[in-house]
Amino acid sequence: MKLMAVGFALLVASWLVLLLMVIGEIAPSLLLSMGAYAASVAGLVIGLFGVVQYVRKRSRPEEHE
């Protein structure tokens, strides 16, 4: 669950940075754009990894001793 939350936070943060650059609240720069893109891709990868871990954990049969 933590990985999904981190991935979602990165995606939202990068989306907000890009939105603020488009509407002119933040001065656009190549470095900031590339950083937002990298955060978006990283958030997607981390979030998908978290979803896979969550599904694998839930689909595994419970072991009773």
C-alpha cells in the first residue's frame, strides 16, 4: 500500500508542476520539465510495482501451521 501511495503522490506532484508551468504560475524551464516527466514515470513504475505486490500478497494462499 505504501508503494501505491508514493507512486500516486509522485504522479500528482508532477502533474501539478506541469499544470502550473502551463498556466504561467511557474516559469517553464527544460530542467523542471524533465524533472516533472521523470517524477511522473517514476511514480507510474513505483505505483504499478506496488499494485503487483498487493495483488501477489492477496492471491497467495494463507499458510496455517
